[in-house]
Amino acid sequence: MIYFEDLPLEREILDALGELKINYVFQSIYLPDGKTVYAREALMRPIDKTVMQLIDEYTKLDKLHILEVATFFGAMQEYLLRGYTEYICLNSFPSEYFTEAESKAFGEYYGYPNGLGIIEILEYPYNSRLACEMKRKAIRDQNLRIAIDDFGVGLNDMDMVDMYKPDFVKLDRELISDIDFTPHKQKNVEKLVLEFHRRGMMVVAEGIEKKQEFNYLLGIGVDLFQGFYLSRPS
């Protein structure tokens, strides 16, 4: 379980973090060979409930910021303990951003993940232009990269791509499932791949569960791959 007691944060935040019972697992993102790990996405795993139950609870309590801080500090704790060296993908609510004090505390405790951090913008619960501006500033200041997670569902559409101008766009499982024999999905995803490449963005296919899906996506120029076919979170 992740422990937060020693972090150089304000007491109010530490007390709120101390109420959480969570772990983090990682799911790998692969290069086109399907074997070489490019990045590892941190996924929150609460001990006593599902992650969506926890998010819903904290949304109603207006405490999503606590989960934002927990993810960055907790996932980095687990990432370093495991000795990983690839890119680390950290999920971020589109409504939240670090305060200056929190950013400083993170850098002092873990060191800034310059060049290795990818901030993945989640598709829920609501968007904030201020949060977008603050995240883009952090990206410039700390040499981070940004991804739109689960493109095609929730908030994450072309408007979000235009707003964040990400380095990566991750295509949701809804766009990918059975793409190897579904013509309308093939046409849609091929169009998206061409458009995102035109904008200089890398495309990640999420939720790949079959070899046939992987092979099709490889053939149309998808850049990176993630899903149970390649590896499960661990």
C-alpha cells in the first residue's frame, strides 16, 4: 500500500491522503515490435472499492484534487521502488492541477521527471481551461509530454485535442475492439491516424485484446500499442 506520511506537503493534504488505501499497478505501452516497452501507465487500485467508486465518491465530496496529488506522488513512489526507467504515464483529471507548492514538493522529494513524464488527460469528470493552462505551463517548464487518454469517449474529442495540443492521442477501446473485421471502425481509425500524424502527434491504440486487432493497427501506422493481448496491468 502507498504511504504518504513523509511527503513535504501541507498537513491538511497529508491528512486527506492518509485516509486513502490505494496501490498502483502499471500497464506497459509497446513499440510496434510488441515486445519493447516504451512507457508504463500508472493505474490506481483502491484496496476496499473500485477505482470508479472512489472517483465518484471524491467527485461528490469535491475532493478530486486529493486523488490528483495521490496519483502523482503515489505512482512515482511505486515506479521508483520497482526500478523502472521508461516513460511514466500519470493520469490527470482535466479539472485539476498542482499548486506551485505541490510542484515544488514533488521536485524536492522525487526530482522532476524531466523528459520521462507523460501526463494523460482523463475523459472525466469535467474540463477546466485554467487546469489546461497550468498543465501546459508545467510541461514547458519541466520538459514533460502530454497525452489525451481514451479519445472517443467522455470529454476527450477533437476539441480537447485542439485545447491541449498533445504529443500523444490514445484511441479508446471502443474505437479499437474488433477493428480487424469492422469496416466503419477501420475507416474512422485510419482517418484519425492520418489526421493526428498530420498534426505531429503519435497515436496509441488502447485495449488491444486480439492478435488480429494488433496486426491491423500495425498495418495502418499506429505508433504505440497497449492492451491485454500484449500484457495486463501488474
